[in-house]
Amino acid sequence: MIDLLKSLAVFVYVVEEGSFRAASFRLKLSPSVVSHHINLLEKRLGVVLFYRSTRAITLTDEGSRLFESASTMVAAADDSLGLYADSAENRLVELRVAIPNMLTGHSLFDRIVKFAKASPGIRLNLMSSDVALNLIKENVDIAIRVGKLKDADLKTRKIGQDKRVIVASPALMKRYKKPKHPDELASWDCIGFSSVPDNFTFRKGRSVCNVWGSVAATTDAVSTMHQLCVAGIGVAGLPYETAKEDLKAKRLLEILPEWSGEKLDIYAMWAKNADIKKQTRDFIDYLALLT
């Protein structure tokens, strides 16, 4: 029974790491020992758990079903043993965190860094992309997302807020008559962001104005939208932290500064039915401390 439990744990780590070699590094075992445990498990269960190729491994249907229960077992063992190591040499718990690339300059990222420094028993695996990942498919423990949420299969907790500014380059501002009201931007070139609807939101007192012009370019990365905006391609709604240095240097100008841009909440999200481990709960609690 003990050997079988060991093999189940090795199997979970292989799935989480995406390869036998990566799992062997995490477990400090040789690749041949990892392979032995998987072969032993497949023989004992009478099923094939992985489709193997020279470049990648993929779970079979039987492997996917086993992973759902085996990962819960390993998570429970982690909680029971309290795998917080005292030194960086014993990082035994990995947290897979998906974070928008746009937030790497946000104060929230500084809190993530502080958490990593204060938690030597936890190894953070940060997946930084402005394209939202599928939490289940990518084996993500926590996703950090910005704005309105639509996925009913996820639990959420607010951990911060992101301020947006509507900006354009000085060159683009010269092409158009200086606007007196947001509605006048309907004739301007704009840069779209594929993850959200094409829309700029302006607020002034109780007045709210939503407006959009002609699409000059669309991108799936805030960093690309930022560079297109500086180059004068169109108006963009950028996170303040992304735009602030260019605003100071006058490479970008805020349009209608007497109107405020949209403020978007930042959330930690995880699968509704997930039995999250203690370290994941600690991570969420730490990020939510200042909200």
C-alpha cells in the first residue's frame, strides 16, 4: 500500500510539472525512478495514464479521472504535514498562479514578492499572460483577474483595484480637435484589447459616459497596446501603473483629465469545487490583507 501511495504522489507531480524530468527535479529523484513509479501504477491499475511522445505527455481519460482524486489526496497530505520548509533548499509546495502581465508593475505584484520572501516552504510558479488561462486544464491553483467576472464555476475574492486612464500620444492629439466631452472620441482611432469589449468609460460626478471610436489596431497584450499608443496609432485605456512614466515624460497625454477613467476590481479566483490546500488559502489571505 505504501508503494502505491508513493506512486500516486509521483503521478500527481508528473501531471503538475508536465514532464517526467521536471517532476524528478521537483521530487529530487532520478527520471528513471519517476518512470518506474508510473509504470508500477499503470500495471497495478491495468490502464494507460499518459500518451507519451518525444516532446510531451498528455493524460488519457483514465489518467484525468485518477488525477482528480489523487491530487486531492496529495493536497490533504500537504496540509497534514505542514510542508513549510525552513530553508530555500526544501521548497516542497508549489503554487501555480496565473497573473495578467499588465499587473507586474502594480503594487499587488510587490505583495506577491513579499509573500514569496516570507514563505520559503512555497515555490511560486507564476504564469504571466494577458490571455486568461483555463484553470482546470492548466492545473492553476489561483488566477488573478481584473474587471467584471462572468465564470460561474469559479470562486472569487477581491484583493485590490486597478485604475485605468484614457491616453493618447501628443502626435495623435494634434490630429484631432481637442475634445470637450467623451462623446467626441467616437471619431477618433482607438486601440482594442481582445480580452475585453471595445469601450472607454468616463466618469464625472454622477455622469457616466461609454464611448468607442474606429478600431485602428487590436492586441491581446497590454504591453503591445501601450507601445502602439506611444507610437500614435490610437487612443488606449491603460492601467495607470503602465502609463504613469510616459505621462510624466509627456510621451502620453491623458484625454479629458477632468473626467476619471474606470476603476476595476482585482480578484483572486479558483475552481468552485477545488479542495484548495492550506498554502493556497494563506496566499489568498495575504494578498487580501490591504483591501
